[in-house]
Amino acid sequence: MPLALLPANDPFMRIIDNFGMPSFVYVLGCRGKDRTVTYVGWTTDVDRRFARHNDGKGARSTRGRTWVLLHTEKFRTRRAAMSREWHLKRDRKFRKALAQAYTTA
């Protein structure tokens, strides 16, 4: 079926519309008593997502803490951002370096 014939509320259209939307990967940091905790996520609006984390409406593991934004990266597609998020979540060395820079600043 040609795209012009798909109804506006078709779920496939949502995928097409979001394809060109820039996506971001971000790393949050929070100082604890004896360590700095990091959180990695992806979004299309970093400011809105960061505010939701600090309002207690973000991911469950981020609730009850005051976060600072340590790092962001911009990607052309959601798929690229999600792939980078996956890699950053497994790159403890990178996150530890960000946390140490935050602690000493």
C-alpha cells in the first residue's frame, strides 16, 4: 500500500515520522554517601527527560535522587541512539571516568 493511502492514525506512519527525528543518549550522575551512581538512557528531548528524572517520574531506578547531566550524544535515528545506549551501559570504564570527573569537579 503506498504511504499516501495509509490512514494518519496507522501505527506504521508513527514509525516513518519518527525516523528522521534526532535522538540522544545521556548519562546521569548522582553522588551517594560512598560512591557516584550513573544512569544511561536515550530520548528525543534531553531537557524534558532530565526534568522527569529529577521530578521522580523517570525510570524506577532513578527515583528519589537528584541527578546531574554528565554526558550527551546526538544521533540521527532512534536505532543508532538505542545501540549506543546498549554499549554505554556495558562500558563501565567510560561511566566510571565520567563519575570521577563529576566527583572531582
